[in-house]
Amino acid sequence: MQLLTLIELARREIRLARDIIFLATPDEEAGGIDAAYNNALVRTTLSVTVLEASPRTNMLPTKAVAHLDVRVLPGASCQETTETVRRVVDDPKIRVETLLSFPAKSSSVETDLFRAIGRVARRLDSEAIVVPLVIAGFTDAHYFRELGITAYGFVPRWFSPGEARGVHGPNEHAHVENLGRGVETFISILQELDRLELAARSARTR
């Protein structure tokens, strides 16, 4: 009962206050999964991903647990979002705990690596413009950034809209040609980065 109450309260409040949290469930009337993804780029999202209660069918559970996957918009804090969830649940019998949290971090674009990516992109397409991107997915880049290591979520690949929608789906795949072009692009970026570093080293010794 507690678990059902938690989910129902969350859904009810979130629908009334979408400027606070958007429940990341595809809405066919709003444009399906694309609309949900685009919505996730401009507001914090919450999805119920794990439900646990009794381990057996014939046993009444002593407790129920729900895991919420919350993607916090850059600029918002995990603590503020947790307090929002507590306010939405509004039930002292339900305990809200944080399993994992870390602040949103980004790497500077004023680096030789970013410039190398831009030069290679323009060689592949003269009209290419390289800009930072916010994604709704989760990566491990923040672990590197916390150690002061520049990390970009740059993956050179050429997907059609249909292939892009298949990411993390039951038929997720990449064509061999696409994979080959990606490897060649990475090699070109490393070569360009090496040229930039050699030029900078040469300028310092003059």
C-alpha cells in the first residue's frame, strides 16, 4: 500500500507541477518518446525504475521499496530535488533516501582537445560546427572531471533518426561501416591533438 501511495502521489503532483519535475514516460499525444527526450533536456526528470516488495507470491511484504531514477537539470541540486520528492510524497511513513548523487560538472571548451575535434569535424564537413551538448543520458564522465581530467561525451557516429531511437532498445546496433568511420575519426583527432601540442611546445621554446 505504501508503494502504491508513493507512486500515485508522485504521478499526481508531478502532472500538476511539470515546471518542477517531468515524469519521463512517453506520451503519444505529445509526440511519443521524442517529446519525452526533448522535455528531459530542459527540466529535471523522474522515472520509477525499480519496485520491490515480497520475494514470494504467497508472502505479504513487510516493506515496499521504489527506486527513482532522477536526472537533475544542470544548475539544480540533488538536495533540492530530494526535498521536492519528500514534499510530493508528504507521508512520514515513507522514508526517502539518496542512493547516488553528484553535482553537474562540465569540461571547458577552451582546450586543445576541443579544438582538435573541431578541426577534424570541419575536414569531414566544411559546414560543421562543434558545440557543447546536454544529453538526458547518464555517463561516467563526471568521475574524470572530479579528478580534473577533461572529458567530452564525443562519439563520432552517423545515425539516422530511426537508428538513434534504437539506442538502449532491443535492437540496438551500429553498422560496421559506421564503426569503422568512428575509429578513423578518433585516430584523426589524436593526430590533430598531437600537432597542436607540438606547435604549442615549439612556440614555448622560441
